[in-house]
Amino acid sequence: MQNTSTNCVSVESGGHGVAAHVGLHALGTLADQLGLGASLSSRIAQRGERAPLHDRGKVLVQLALVLAGGGESCADIEHLRSQQELFGSVPSDSTVYRTLHEFDAKQRSELLQALAEVRAKVWKKLDQRRSEPVILDFDASLVDVHSELKEYAAPNYKGGFGFHPLFVFADLTGETLGAKLRAGNATANNAGDHVELLDAALDQLPSAITRGHHVGEHPTTTTRKVIARADSAGCTKEFLSACRTRNVGFFVAARSNAQITGALYQTFEEADLWQPSLTQDGELREGAGVCELTTYVNLSSMPEGTRLIVRREPLHPGAQRSLFPSHEFRYWGFYTDQVGDPVDLDVTMRAHAHVESHIQRLKESGLNRFPFTNFEANSNWLMIVALSGDLVRWFQLLCLKGPWKDARPKALRWEIFHAPGRLVYRSRRRIVRLLEGWPTTDVLLGAYQRIALLT
């Protein structure tokens, strides 16, 4: 019986013919098949008289691969440089550093247009549920940094110090459709930032979806419903008006006020107003109820057709602040302009919690590190973090099956991205043979097969 965790071996340098990141190569192959690097390069203006040694679109894609593999700084690109048989000519960390300092807001806008073109290809290939609305989830997150030298890093309302980026995600796919880096003391309910990201998200969606969802277009010209969903930070007149002028529906969490408190008092005398609440799977939520309070409050300041729906559930340890002081229930409400049964609308609104998983994936893939002192360079870093997250989501949706479609970054790295193999040459071809007995060999081989079938 072996009682040691390893076998005794001699370790030497000078190894060759080894492939250490086969899954990252598959991810990069998907990016190449989609034309991601070429599309980004076409929007980058050449600086100086001579073209750079490393194509800038390729640099951005290879940095995205590094972040997908768990890298957290420019220096981590060296792990790809040691695998040139797989990744070709890889830039140095200093080249990556220079690249991320070359772009300004205008150039980022151009790059995002290129990304939208690639995204349209992906959505066309995906078997989308075309009858379902496209829901845009808005949320912000605090990112602590440990240096006062970073431009616009500032104290935040939770006592930390750093940045306060705002995001918008596509609930249907988990993609990051918009991300804006903000100072740590940026207010959560900044309507201008929400409107800016609303337009950014619409620009990222395929034109077939956003038809009729631009300012000035008539509601009858829309071909697919688009809905914005946000917490109470999105509950501002300016943001809701912007949604209405773009023919975009909304779900936003309600803030506590005297009107809602008074309306809840009235419901005590009409217990039959409350209907049983449902889970995301359609099962009854024990002890929870939903009611509509639209007729009990004055919503004249809201867009026409706005409804107020409230849910209550038994108090539990650690419950967040309630709309209404109660020792028995926690109350939580939202405004929406959508038609339908209040119970079903409550289920839709509670699905906004998906946004926490989306942000956590980004935090596990570079979002927790802003490595530069310059704010524009850190904004470029955030753009690549979002790009990397989208590339991984495309890989999961297009190339993987079963539970791997929703696997977290740690599982993808441990099982797929860092899969080892042996590099051999035969008939003038490079061949990578995956380690015999590797648990996900079939998964990775299937991914390569699906990538080859993409046209």
C-alpha cells in the first residue's frame, strides 16, 4: 500500500515536445474561427510609419486567453510564450503593457463595434429561443485596490477603496454587453451611466433584435422584445424614461417610501390579495406570497402602464433590509411595465440574481486586478476582462455540452483549459496527443470537432 502522495522522480530542465495548455489552444482556435482577432485589428489605427511586430488584435485575443486561464497581470503572457508550438508568436509582457496604454475611449468604441460584429455571428450560430425576450441585467460591483496611486481610485460607501464598475449582461447567454469603469465613490443610481450602458448593450446585440429599439423608432417596428432589469439603482425617472423612448421594457427594484408603507398596511385588511409565490422551477415557495399594489399607490410620475408588485417571505437570519418593518416577513417590491400575472412577473424579476454569478465569473478572471496607474489603461483592462469572459461563454455555448455549458472558471481551468498533451510531428503536421486517461479528453476532442464545423 502506497502511503505517499507522489512518486520519487528526478526533475530537470530542458524538456520539449510537451503541450501544457491544450484547452486554451482550443479557446484560441474558436476565436480564430470566428475571426475575432482580425475583426479587432481592422478597427485599430496604425501608430507610426511601420506596422508593429505583433498585430494588436492578436495581442488582445492572446491576453484574453491568459485571463481565461487564470492570469492576473501582463507578465502572465509568458506562460503562452513558452508554448509557441501551440500559440505561435506571442508578445512579451512589455508589448502587452504598451498595447493597453495605446487605446483611448474613441478607440475602445471602435473595438466594441468590431466585437458586436463577431457577437452577431455567434448569436446566429446559437440555437436561440427566438420567441423569448432579451433581458438586459444591470448591476455594479465594488473592486478594492491597494494603491492610492491608481487614477480615480477612491473610497466607497462600504468603507473600502478602489473602483465601482457598472455592467450590463445578456441573461440569455451570460455575455457582458457593456462595462464601464468608474471611480470608487461613483453613486450607484447614476442615471447617466445606466442610460449609457443601455445604449452600449443595444449596440452589441444583433440588428435583427434591436430593430425598433433606438430613440425615435415606433414601437410597432420592433421584432423582438427587449427588457432592462435592475436593482433599486436603476429606479430613476431618467433611466425608465430612456427605456420607454427606446421601446425597452423594464423591471426595477422599488425603494422604500411612505406610499408603499401605507399600501402594505391596507393589505393587512385584505388577505386575499396575496397569492402563493413560485420558485424558478415553478414550485411553490413555502410561506412566501405576491400581491400587486398598483391601485394603492400614485404612479403618475412613472411611465404610463407602470405596475408595483410586492413579494413577502418569512424572515430568515441575514435577511436584507425590507420595504416594510415587520417581525414576521421580509417585503421586497419592484416596478415593471410588463403585462402578465404578478406571480409570473415576480419569478422573472427574481432571476435578476443571475447577475451575481456573471460578476463573480469576471472577478475570477481578472476583474479583481487593475494593474495600471492610468485610468484609461485600466478601462482597457476591463474591456479585455469582458472580452475574455464572452469568449469563454461562446466556447461553452458553441463547443461544450451538458453541465460544462455553465461550469465556473475554476472547473474549466482544472479540467479543460490546462489539459496536458504531447506534441508530435507526422507528415509535416503538428499533432497534440492528450494525456492518456485525462478525465475530459472526450469533452476537449468534441470541442475541437465542433469548432472545425463552424463556418
